[in-house]
Amino acid sequence: MAYCGARGIALSTFLGWAEDDQQAALQWQAWESRRCSNCHTHPEDWNPDDGGSRSFQHWHPQVCIGCQRKQQAQDALAADKDNTKGLGLVAADGPAHRCPVCNPE
């Protein structure tokens, strides 16, 4: 279901695929699941025998608005001396002023 669910493919549809197609999809999913969740590179992208080289040799900075807003929320939590250790953040739908968690009645 990790392959089907994320793509909105009904399991019955997936099971109707040719077996070679099912296997290819599951192999691809297994390969993709090994990517780093932070930098999105794959272990096979790097050559440990060559100091960890890859086809690219540098990174370009890129601002992600979602990451920026998450960092702002994390900074606000860190400034709160009474916050709970281990407290994390989760993305929520809609604006904060309409959120029942942020604005309970």
C-alpha cells in the first residue's frame, strides 16, 4: 500500500497490473525509500571510495516557504521557557485563525 496509497491507486487496480509492472513499481518504491529525508540524495548517489563524490559537487541555496514557517514556529517554541521537551510540529490545513486547535472556542 505504500506505493498505491500515496498515489491514489486502488489496490484492486494495482493487483490488476501485469506482475512485471507490479514488481517494477515495488522495486522503485523500495529504492526511493532509501533516500535521505533531509537532502533527498540516495546512498547509491555517493561513492565512498572517492571521498563521497557525486556527479554534482556543490549545493545551491533555496528557500522553502514551508521550512521557513516551520523554523519560525520552532524558534517561537524554543523562546517559550515553559515548552514541553520533545514537543514537535505538524503541518495543519488552512490558516491559523480558522484552526480549532489554535483557536479553541
